[in-house]
Amino acid sequence: MNWELIGDILLATVPLLVIFPSMFALTTWVERKALARIQNRIGPNKVGVPLTPYGGNLSLFGLGQPAADGIKMLFKENIVPTGADRLFHLLAPILSLIPAMLVLCFLPLEFPWLNGEQNSVKAFMLDGAVIFFFAITGLNTLAVFMAGWASRNKYSLLGGMRAIAQMVSYEIPLVLSAVVVVMIVGSLNAAEIAEAQAGWNWYVFQPWGLAAFVIFFIAALAETNRSPFDLPEAESEIIAGYFTEYSGFKFALFFLGEYIAMFAISGLAVTLFLGAGGGPGVEALPWLKVIWFLAKVCILIGVMIWLRGTLPRLRVDQLMGFAWKFLLPLSILNIFIAGFAWHAKKANEGTAVSVIVWVAALIILYAAAKGLDHVNRAKVKPRTYQYGE
Amino acid sequence: MNEVTAFWILAAISVIGALVAVRKRNLVHGVFALLVFFAGLAGLFLLLLAEFIAVVQILVYAGAVGILILFAIMLTDRVTGKDAFRVTSRGSFWGAIIALAVFLVILLPTIREIPLIENATPKDMIVEQSSVKELGTKLIEPYIVTIEVLALLLTAALIGAVTAAQGGRASEKGENTE
Amino acid sequence: MTLALHHYLILAAVLFCIGLLGAFSRRNAVVVLFSVEIMLNAANLNFIAFWRFGTNPELLHGPLFTLFTIAVAAAEVAVGLALVIAVYRHFRSVDLESLDTLKEE
């Protein structure tokens, strides 16, 4: 038994299993609070630390809410509908959590205790980390379908089919916008991509990087079923979509899986476009890298919550049209622009040239986006109301 | 756990997955068994140090092909009701005989050559060297024509699939209006 | 016991024949399609095994060929399933034995 290896593996994996679920617990509280503020409510503010059994709580702005929610979920009855496929009904929530947890290990989180020379855990810095990430997040779709199909409920199945169609469609712009960075760095290795952006050389500051980041973020929202793309769980149309028939801890697993997937995909966005662990002071204090990485992930999550409180839900045809008619052509164009920009930069070193390329690329991308929008809108007939005025 | 144990576990997973996939009467169960088979095979590829092929296997088969098949099943059979998924099989006796015969025919040369190949040990791979990068260079340098032809094939398949799947729609619409 | 080439070859043969059995004995077009996929995958396993145990693995012939096979198989599945859907629209069935309109009565 190689105890040293086992110790190293634990040092590399346990932080992931501690940090992200605890971030999940905090995020649920932050989300409820933020949405409440956006909707001019107060949100959870009672649950805190119970000091005495007879009241007199330390409320702490309702920070005890996640724990209370967790306890509630644990003690709820586990209901399996009659006629449901029991095995698949059980497997689906587990299968939705596993890929989300698994992809966390491909993120280039440089924990300070893993930088030792003799440390043997370099396996996570896989050569094909980015493609591994996409392959494994793709499995999430299957869990969603499994849940929808096994529940033996029309709304569940509708939600599952919606989820599959949406995830498959948005996976293409997601991967194509990540391809740009992979192409420029010349590596699929997440650590190398992070290294290439050291010293404020973040790809989001490039015109193609900015466009790719925006496309990536939108596609990531759709991929994790976040509002405004939360059609698979649109409660006004299909109850709760694929997890209509789930209760208790199975539902909690779905919930956890969804949030972990959000963290994972935000982590990938940070790796690809926002300079991974880069930030002020990392040269002097390398352990700041983890802090910066997680801070950037939190900012992206914050934007997701903000969007959820702001934007209304899309219609199904709008959703598919947006992926195929707008994001896909734009991300393909973006690949070409990134190639041209890279060659122009390689051919001549001057600052003037790079500024011209920067501006030209941005103008082309903006014009393309406007043009696509115009073409797509031209096909939409003006809306006629049957009953309204 | 050494390599041999891993091999036997993965082999068992893929054989059972494949058997269930072809024998299960419930089609959706069959598809998930097929996915288990693909996953087992990806594990075997990892065991053979072909990590890129393993990940492509997961990406293409478990990700894309599995979902495509599920979509097709949802579009072709009645979606609700377990009985609608039952498919009858016929000729499994002769099928089994032929499959067994083919198996023996394939097996014979392998068994005959065992003394020759059992000493063939895998060469030590240089793990530090990026095999993904190597593969990419190979795809550009000697195999560029193959890649282009493949791209053409995939485009043709895409267009063909869309036309084939959409072709019936016009006539169906006609049927409905009549 | 160590792993040798013939372990992989025999496993691939078993998987291939399971696929063959499925293709012969099932009547549902979708099942036949994924039996074909099982056979193709068994062949892929052979490619990778021969590459790993072969004389010069640095040429990467095995993975390259497998990559091409996977791409072709993906195209095949896409077209095959589109045909299944088209056939279903026409005959209201994906039972292969009911598609015998070319047969002489």
C-alpha cells in the first residue's frame, strides 16, 4: 500500500469535496436573499443559531437557512410514483451529481499544498482536461432524461425532452467558443491554458476572447438550466419538469448537482477566459491563486443570480432559434477571427497593428451579431393577439 | 488493484452491458445498457493508455449517439406505456447459432497464435509526452486528406439525415389536411 | 498472470458476436442499429489493442484509425436514425419484418 500516494490523493480531492458543497450551501442563501431584494422582499432572515431551545435566536441574516433546508430535505418522505421505473428513478439523481462532481477535478485550482516537488498528484493536470470536461458534463443530459423517463409522468418526460434538446443545442456553441482559446494556446491542458494567461494576459481582453466569453457564458446558462433558459423546469408550464416526481433527499441531490454543475462550468469559464488564478499579488503570494479563482467563480455565480432575477423566461422556439441561428454562426465566425488576429499579431509586432486588429475584429463581430439579429428578426411575423387588444 | 483485475472488471461490464443491450425487451433500458457498454469500453481504452480515444468514446458515443438513439426512440414509439416498448425478437435460435459459428471462426486463429503473441509485451510509453498533441500533429501532417474527406462525409451525413428525417413531414401534413 | 494481446482479442471477438447476435435476432430497427455499433466498437478495441502491443506504438496508427472509425460510425448513426424516423413516418412501425413491400407476394 502506497500511503504517501493515498495521502496526496486525499489532499487533492478532499478540498474539492469540502469547498464546493459548502459554497453551494452559501449560494442558496445568497440567491434567495438577492432574488428577494430584486423583487423588493426581504428573504430568509429568521433562521440562525438557536441559543436556547425556547427562542432567543442569533439570526445572522438568516444564515442558518441552508442548514435548516438540508435537515428538512433529509426528513422528507421519499415518494416513488406507482408505475415508475424504480431503478432508474433511484439512479437518476445520483447520475446527475457524479459528472458534476467529477469535472471539478479538471479545474486548475492550485492548492498551495499541492505545489511540492515530490508531490505525485499531477494526474489531474490531464493533457485533454478541457475535452474531458465537455465529455463528462455531456453525461448530465442522460441523467436528466433518465429522471424524466423513469418518473412515468407526462410533465416529467416533457421536461426531460426539453432538457435534452436544449443541452444538445447549446453544447455546440459552448464547445466552439472554448475551441478558440484551445486553438490560441495550442493545448487542451487546463494548467497550460491558465499559465498562458499569466500577468493580466487574460483572453477576455481580446476581441475574440470577449465574444467567446459572452457566447460561452450564455451557453453555460442554458447548459445548467439556469434562468432565462430554465424551460425544462418551467413551473408555469410543466410543473417542475424532470424532477416533478422527486422528493426528499433525491430532490436535494438534483439540486446539489445543478449547483455544482454551475460552479464547474463557471470554473471552466474562469480558466479559459478570466485568467484562472491570476490577479493582483499572485507573484508574491502564490496561495492567492486559489482565492482569486474562487472569487471569480463567485462573481460569475452572482451574475447568474442577477440574470435570474432580471430576465423573463424564453419560449421554446426562441430558445432553439437563438442557439442555432445566432450563437452557432457567431461562434464559427469567431474562430476565423481569432485565427486571423493571431496571424496578424505574429506577422508584425507593432502596437499600432495590434490596436487596428483589435478594433477591426470587434467591429466585425459587432456587425455580424447585429446582422444575424436583423436576419433572424426579419423572419418573425409581427405578433397578433387573439384575445387582447 | 492491478491491471489484470481492472481488465476483468471492465471486460465483465462491457460484455454484460452489450448482452443486456441486445437482449433487453425494454428499449430504453437497452439504450442505457448500451451506454454502460460504451463506458466499459472507454475504460478498456484507458487501460491501454489511449486516453484521447477514451474521452472521444465518451463524448461521441455516450454523449451524442446515446442521446440520438433516445431521441429516435421517443419519436418512433409511443412515449408512455411500458408495453409499447416491448419488441419481439424472432429467429434468435438461428441468430445464436450463426453468431457462435462466427465467434469460433474468429477465435480459432487467435488461439492458434497465442504462443506467438503472449510474449508480446507493451512497450513502455513515455507518459510525459503529450499524446494528444502528437495525435493532433499526426492528423495535420500525414492524414490531412483523410480529415478533409471525413469532414465532407460528416457534412453529407448531416444534410442527408436532415432531409431523410424531414422528408416525410410534407406528406404527413398532406395526410392530415385530407 | 499478466495481460497479453489475446485477452483483448478474445474479448473483442465476444463483443463482436454479441453484436452479431443482436443484429440477427432482433426485429426492431433501432436495436439492429445499436448492434452494429457494438460490432464497430469491438473492432475499435482490436485496433487499440494491436497498437498497444504492436512494434511501433509511437506512430499512433491505432488511435488514428479508431478516431476515423468513430467519426464514420457517428455519421452512420445519424443517417441510420434519420432513416428509421422516415420509415416510421411511412409505415407507422420500425419492425424490420413489416418492411417487405418489395417482396413478391
